[in-house]
Amino acid sequence: MKILFLSSGSRVPSSRFRILPYVRHFQAEGHTCVVANSFPQKYDYFPWLGFRPSQLLKRGVRWWHWLRAKLIDFDIVFIDREIFDNTTTAAEERFKRCCRRLVLDLDDAVFLRHPQKFDRLLNMADLVICGNRFLIEKVRPNNERTLLIPTCVDMVDYEMRNASDGGRPVVGWMGTTGNLKYIDVVAEALRTLAREVEFEFRVVVPDISPLSDINLDGVNVVHEPWQPQTEVKQIQAFDIGLMPLFPDQEWDVYKCGLKLIQYLAVGVPGIAAPVGVNVEIIDENRNGFVAQETVEWCQALRTLLKDSHMCQTMGERGRLAVTERYSIQANYPVLRNALTKLVAE
């Protein structure tokens, strides 16, 4: 197969976890893969250039990708969410005309931003790959040709963490600066536990400044700047991983639980809000806990902070679950077979 991957950018999580790891496997089996990254990254712009000129540059780069697609004659164009974060589908239509098949990959509720655009994209796609069953339920009224591929991690990169040395436990959260708002969900529980048990709340994020708006009085907060090259080691240093979400936000229902999967992959038990796919990833009382109310967050944190052996056991079960269901190794054959069948048709 010859596949053109239109990526949101090499640093965008959807590309880092839903395109690049699979490309390595496709290439190892002899398939031709070209990854065409948005430049600048789809959701970014160059401050020194300005917003509008940056958007023009993105369009120019995508025109070049289209010209290249016309010359190479790809079997599939694989689009990461959408080409541009706007209301138009003109670029997707151009690629659809010059490539034999169009595959759309969805890992988030991007359709909430531009619903009419996504109705058109779904009707245009020959296959829609969805990161969870909630996305599939949203897509199927427009397109029944769907495939469930969860957002996965490559187990080669995610080694099991070392057992706790018995020192001060680390409760961790990793994410983007824009998602620091979710820590407000668990802030009261963290304040309560800080009065009972000594622990470190480690926040791995590029910029921690928005956290100043959240009341974490008495909590030992440690900021560690996120680095893509070291993020696995940063997670391995956690004893407990948190994934709070807002219970009444439609956007959160469609999330793919990547943060939680990353924790479990290295043997860190998770505590997560029972929103969307989180309730499927967490096997209650085996690899972590779900918590919605503050009292539930307190109980889950209290249980794990006071029992390092339970943390270790739950972490081992979590890693096994990720290996079986949320790893590249488990899902690559499913993706390859679906794309091979699509080309054959």
C-alpha cells in the first residue's frame, strides 16, 4: 500500500500516538508511507510571523502536499481529524479526488466545533477510524463504515516502572497547559489528604502558571516541565496517576483516555473520573479507581497512598490490560487489515 498521512503536526498528541507509531510498523512490512505534517502545527502559529501569515503558510504547505499526492498516486489519504481547523472542506475534497480512498481518524470531539463541516467529512470518508465507542455512536448516523482503534502506546517505549522505594509517594498529573483546569475537580480532595498523609503532587506540564487560579493550599505541588523525549520516565516516577474530568462537559465524554493509558502502561495505578471511556479502561479495584465526588477522590487517594503494595499490584494489572487492549502491538494488525481490505475493494 501507498499511504499519505496528513498529520496535525509532529508534536500534536493525535499524530504522536495515532499516526507515527503505526507508520513504523507499516514501513517495516514494506508499505510506502509519507507523513505530511502541518506547518506550523495545526493549532499553532508563529508569533514572529503573525496569525494570518501563519495560516497562509499552512495553506501553502498543504497545497504542496496536494501536488505531491497527485504525482505519487497514493492508495489512501489518512487524515488526522481534519486538515484545517475551520469550516471548509475544500482541502479534503482535493485530496479525495487525487487519492483512491479517504480515511478520517477521530480521537476527540472536534465535530463540536464545526458540526456542519464534519457532516460533510463523514459522508466523504471511505472509512472513519474512531478512538472509542462514543465517537463511533456519533459517526454512524452519517457513515456506517467505522473502525474502533483506541489511542494506544507502543509497549517497546513504555517499560514497567521500578517498585516504590518506600519514600514520599508521588501523586502525578501529566497534560497540556490548557487542561490544567481539570485539576480543580480533585483540588479539594488533594487539600484534604495533604492534612492526613505526606505526599508530593507532581504536575508535568509545559507551563504551570494557570494552576495559580486553583486552590491547592497546603498541597506540596512540584512542577516538572513536560518534555516529549522524557515523558515516559516522568510518568514512571509517579506512584499514582490522576485523570479528573468534568462530569457535565460534552467534550470530555469523547476523550480517548490517553493520559490514563500512559499511566497504566508503565505500571502506575490510575484514579479517573467516570466519564466516557475511562470507565472501560479502569477495571474497578483491579488497576485503579473511578471517582466523581470529592469523598470518592479522597477515599481512592487515601487507599493507595497508605498501601504501596496495592499500588504495585494494581499497576501490574494495569500494564497487562494496556498490553492486551491499548497497545500498538495489539491494534496494528487490526488497522493494517482494515486498510488492506479498503484498498482491495
